[in-house]
Amino acid sequence: MINPIYGLFFTVIISLFAVRVNSALLGILFVVSFALVFTNQVYVEDTDIHSYLHMYRSTELNTYSDIFILYINNINGHEFLWFYYSKFLGNISNFSEEFFVLTTYTLILSLSAIVAYLASENGRNNFALFLFSLVFFEMTLFSSIYDLWRTIVASLLFIIALFLSNSDKSKYLFRIIMYSACFIHTSIILLVILYETFSFFMNKKEFKLNNSLTFFKFIFILTVTIIALIYVSKLLPYLSYFNDTFLQGYRRYFDLNTNLQFNILNYLSPIYFFIVFYIIFNYKYIKNYEAFALFAFIVVTTMPYIANDMAILYYRASQAPLILLVMMSIRSLIKLPIIYTLFFVVIIFTARMFTIMQALQTDFSKVAKGDFLNLNYGLFNSLFYLYDPIFY
């Protein structure tokens, strides 16, 4: 079998013209193949991944109650559900680093596949297309999978909760998942506050832009939320939390954000044109969670330009709404002739190959030990011949 990067591309091409690919089979192959590729690395010091391995090893010396008390004393970087997860894996594997990394990549990719499946309306639309777009249309997911484990796990759980909020499932189930994500990464707290604020005013399942009252409520909530966050950001230096500056971990990046300047070129990406296209042609039937994704994305991308001392918090929080917007934008292709979708897939895949080739010099240089784009790096080769992660 070939490298899953090329395999996913060929699969979505086949799904456009042939019988629909089995969603369960595709999802399993996607998860297993990419998990093996990402796990097969050389793990060196002074990287984010090495920090996660250090967190993992540290749980061996702490009890579950110790972990929770540590979180109560300082929530920043000590989210207890992540440490519970790490300790549980350590207990059942004798704290094997290889087992921890492989399981974590499998978890992240499984959650990604679930998000794509739910976005495709439980496979009724082209699941392969949504999975392809999740990986290639916007590279946030791929770059986050590599080394921002807590952020991406929490973001994916938050997205799954949003999809469930629009279904007939229990209203308590999606909130349990959503609130649990806060204890994996603190940035989700901001998204939960934004969601509850948005839901309080927009409590219907469909968001109709042709309704003037709905539109002005959206603008009003957006404006008030941004003003409130500006006020809160000015209060933060005066707040303390158990003798520790509130969210000081996020404020330590202040010096990196002082020169942040708006550049319109950053927002001329194809994804934003697709989103506008989708809104124009579906303005009467936009789902409530889609409107929230747009609302949250505007808030978290606007705030760094106004009060940028916590830009890292807004950057982390932006990943969930951005992934949702990717899924939302792909829906604009569903009703178009297949030839346009084919052009989209080919163009995006070609462009991302250049992006990944550049990233191989830096971010992805250690993934698959430099063979990330090797055509022969398929499931069987990576499992039986090439799989040999190295830990330092």
C-alpha cells in the first residue's frame, strides 16, 4: 500500500466518480496509517513533543489526587484530564514512551476522522472529501497533530460537542464533552464562554441571515463580546489566583506579540472565499453551530490586534472554529458539478505538496524520519519494515 498522503488523494478522486468508499474502512486506514507515520520519529530534546513526554513521565510519581490538587493550585499547563490520561496509559504500559506516543496519535487522528464523518452528515455526503479537506485544505490540523497534542485533542472534542448540539442527542451529552475539553487545554474555556454567550441569544438550530433581527443580534453580540474581552484583558494584571498571576503562562508571550500588524493578504486564502460562497448560497439555512464558528473565529482573530498581550491564548482558541469553518466551506462544493470538485482536489493537493516539502526542512523533518513524502511509505512497510521510533 502507498503512503497515506497519496492514498487519501487517490481515494477522494475515486469517490467522486465511483461507488462511495466505505466510511468505516477509510476511517480505520486513515487513523492507523497516519498514526504509524507520525509515531515513527526521532524524539529529541527541546521540542514540544519532548515536553509532553516529560509530562507523561512525571505522572509516575504523582497520585490522581496529587494531579488534581496541582491543577487547583495552578490551572495553567496542569489540566488534570490530560494528566489523568497520561497516568492511565503509563499504568497499563509500565510507562512506555512508544505506547504513549502511538496511542496519542491514534486518539488525535480518530477524533479527526469523527469530525469529518459528522461534518459529512454521518457519511451521507462524501466522507472522503471532508477527510481530505480536513487534512489538506487548511494545514492547521496537520501542524497541530505534530506537536500541539493537548490543544488539538481539546479542540476536536469541542467540535464534536458542537456537532452533537445540533443533533437529537441529549443536550447534556454535548455539554459534558464540551466542558471536559476545558480540562485538557485551558484555551477551550474561552470558547465555552463564547458558546454559552452566543447560545443565550441565538438559541435556534438555524441561523437565518435574511432575518434582520437575527443579523443585528449577531453584530450586537459580536461587538459586546469584543468590548468585554478588552475590558477583561485590562483587568488581568490585577487578578491573582492562588498567589499566581491569572493565566500568566499565556502572558509570557507578550513580547512576541507587541508588533502584531494586520495584513489583508492573510485573509485572501481560498478558504475564506469558500466560506463567503457558502454563506451567500445558504444564508437561509446556516446551522447555529456554523454561525457560532464564524462568530468565535472573528472574536479570537480580532482580539490579538486590539489587546495582544494574550495573543497565544487566542491563537490556541482559534483552532476549533477554523477547523469548523473548513468543514463549513467544503459544503459549498457538494451541490456543484463533480468537475469543479475534481479541480479543487487536484489544486489543493498540489499546493499542499509544496507546503509540506518546505515544512520537511523544519516542522516535519523528523516525521517518518524524513520519508514523510516517500511514495512507498505505506501501511505494511511502515508497520513491518520502517517502524522504529527513537527516543532520547
